[in-house]
Amino acid sequence: MNLEDEIIEINQSENRRAHIYAMLGKMKQYDLTAVKIEGRRIWVDEDHSVIDFASCNYLGLDLDEEMQNDIRGEIVKWGVHPSWCRLVASPAIYQQIENQLATLIGVESTLIFPTVTLISIGVLLALVGRGGVLILDKSGHETMYEAAKIARDSGATLLSFPQNDLETLELHLQKHQNNKRKVIMIDGVYSMSGDFARVPAIVALAKKYDAIVYIDDAHGFGVVGENPTSAMPYGQRGNGIVRYYGLDYENIIYVGGCSKAYSSLAAFVGCSKKMQSFIKGFSTPYDLSGPCPTASLATLAKGLVINEHRGNQYREKLFALTHKCINGLRSMGFEVINQSWFPIIFVRIGDNQDTIETANLLFEKGILVTVSPYPMVVIGQEGHRITLTAANTPEEVEELLACFQNIRDYLINKHSNNAIYET
């Protein structure tokens, strides 16, 4: 056995992700190569296509003709890639977009990074330094946890609390109330369930104990926004979970992702001007990581214009498709983990083996979903995550539901004494 083989074997024996590694050869829904797309239909070879319910391009801007036709000017102006790190120089389009984003979400300033992951690595470490306290919602995104572990290794304290367990959160805050550097880390919209964090209650606790709330709204930004109504359940303008709840940004560091609703490689921090300046000086990814490609900046700039003109129409369609999908799945007896009607729909299936088998059935019948086995989710909660976009059609949702009827029948036949899937 050579050294590489030994390293792989050792890591398989001690890392939970070995379960995922082992599935790569068993699942048709993993590691695909798209050779052609037609709308939300993906061709994986010349003979087989699947309808895409695994994309997070919620507003469908990746396929918007106006978006595709109008970005060339910025590429001609700035070249395909501004290869300075941002500490050296930034094309003026950065400042233009940062001002637009600040106006949209209602904050003093924003600062763009390539990804939410880089923001977490840079900003969380900058906020807590070597002696601060990080308190992580256990349902928060894995990338926040990875960033928090780096901060812990640098001397910070890392604690956690179960989703919605405000009593445990308050106990942590009480214990460390004299530490001035306390940061509570939450998702705005949970990436597996689509449910919303209890932001107002968490912010109230943060103010009581002088803590900062760091909100990763990678999924919420662009979909949820201010002034939700029965006619517009997601709210208006897609300006994020903070505005959805009608809050200001006191005690909040807001992180918006643009790779989802805006189909662009970019993310941003919303904060005060003083905090923006601090982040520039103390966040390593700001001065050492590569910048966003010009095409991504151009698509984001154009997406912000489209959002002002047509964004609410896209959100209305997105809600209608999500409503149709969730109601259809629940009518079959599936357990759907979604209380918000956000276009992330998690369907519990069974154990890892059931999840693998049903994923392969879906693929064979032309449906692509995000397969979520252990350790992506807790043992006993394995299943499939469906994500809808405004570029999907009602007919495609009907095909999805028909395929889930097939896997419902398959599971009933396999587990004849299990009543979970019976209506």
C-alpha cells in the first residue's frame, strides 16, 4: 500500500465524511457532468436528461435573457478578471454594487467578498480575536462551524445551542456576560429545512447581554424581504431576513449570499462604515484571497436592476410553485420539513440505504434533487432536499410529484409494515 492509499484509509476510519465518500460509487445523483441545459432540464449524456430541482438559483436569473445579454459591457471595460487582491485595488463596479446593496438592505455600508465561506473565515476571527466567545446554532451552516473551529484554535471559546433553544443560548450569554466579544452565529434561512431563524428573539437576547448576532442569510437574501403579506408571503424586494422581520441592524452583522438568488459568485457583509473599515484591516480573506470575476460582478449589478423591476413577479411565481410542491408531497403522506413555504423542501425518506435507492430511482425517472444522507443530516432524518426556482414550471413540478408517488409506492412495498408513507 502506497502513502496516498494509507492516508485515505486512515481518514476513512476516523471521519464521518467517509459515509459520503463511500456513496460516490453507489449514487447516480452525485458528481454529475452536465453536457447541455435547456431551461431547467439538464442533459447528463446524449441519451438521458433530468429536471433540475437541486439548483439554488431561486429567481432564475441564471437563465434570464436580459441578464445574459447585458453583461458584456463591464467585461470589455474591466477585462474578464481583476487580479488585484482588494487591499491593492478594486474596479469601480465594486463600490457601485456595494452602494446599491447598502441601499437595498437598509444599512450604512456593505463589503463584497467572493463567498460567504470566506466572509465567515475572515469576519468571525476578526470579531472574537484570541479571547472572544462564539455561540453557534447547531443547525447553522457547516461553513460557519468550520470558521468557528479556526477561531477556537486561535484562542476563542466555541459553544453551541440547539435550534430555537433560547434557554441554552441565554445560559451561555449569562456565563460570559463580562466578555465584550460575544458573537451569536445563526442562519437567516436554514439551508436544509427552509425555515426561518427566530431572529427577533435572538437579537433581543443579544442586546440584553451585549452580544453581536452574525446572520448568514445566504439563502434568504433575494427571496425574503420587507413587509410580508398574505398576497406576498416572502415580502417585498428580497432584501433579507432582517428586513423581513422589520428590524434594524443594531447588534447585527448581516451576511448576504449572491450565488443563490442572484446567480453570481459574490457575497457581502452589511454593517456600519466603522465596521466595514475594521473588516478591511482585520479580515485576512479581504487582503489575501482572489477577487470576484468581472462577469460575476456584472451579473450581480444587472440582477439588482432586474430585482427592482421584476423581482416581485419572480417571487410570486416561486411561492406558487413551492406551495404546489409541498401540498402535493404532504398529500402523499411524506414528512416535509418546511414551515415557512421557502423554496427549500426537505423530504424525509428513511435511512441511508433507502435514501440511496430512492435517489437512484428519481434519477432514472429524470429528476435531480440534492441527496442528504448521514452525516449531512442527523441519523434518522435522511432524505432529499428539493429546491425550486422561478425558472421551473408547473409541469415540471407535476413530473416531480409523479416521481415521488413512485418512490412512495417503492417504500411501501419495501417496508410493508411501515405506515409512514400511507395516506
